[in-house]
Amino acid sequence: MSRLTLYALIILFGMLQNLCQAELGEGMPGLIGRRFSYTILSGDYLEKIGARFGVSAQVIARDNDITNPDLIIPGQNLWIDNRHIVPEFIQNGIVINIPQRMLFMFQDGKLISAYPVGLGKPTW
């Protein structure tokens, strides 16, 4: 897969509804995202919800005292905490924080957007 294709896919995923928004997190410099309530929709499962908001399914389960992820039901409310630490600002460009699985876009020394991303090869 070419770099251009990879960047296009990352941007496309970032445009999907309900992804992380580049909001400052509760007055703390260097944080984006927020803590909010999410209502489970039909067809949702923890991995899908986590991918949508850039949070691992294990963290969502832990934060909501879910011991069996197969027992979540539509209409149930979950607390999602998708706050992320922003890496060191750069003037212009993209920073991908692999352990955090986040892409950060900077323009004129300011964070303009951030998106959860899936990284790696299909084999790993």
C-alpha cells in the first residue's frame, strides 16, 4: 500500500461520524477529547465503539464495570473517556503516535485535528 493511499485512508476514517474531535480536554493543556456518555446502538460491540472513539475495548469495559462484553444491550449507556495527550507540537504536518493509535494534524503550529487510527499489517 502506498503512503498516499495510507494517508487518504486515515483522512477518510477521520471524517466518519463520532470520531475524536480536536477539543481541548477540560482546561488541561496538551489534552484533546472529553469524557461523555454514549448510548449503545443495535449492532454495536465494545471493539467497534472503541475504534470509533479511539479507546480500547478493555478500557471501556473497565471504566463501565463490564465483566462480560457479550452482555451489552442497545439503549445501555456507557461512559467513554477519549482524552489523549497531544505529542509535541510541530509547525506543519502529521504526527502518528503508534502506542496511542492516534494521528495528529498540525498547521501553523496549532493542532487542527486528531483521529484514532488502525496501524500495522493484516498479519499483525
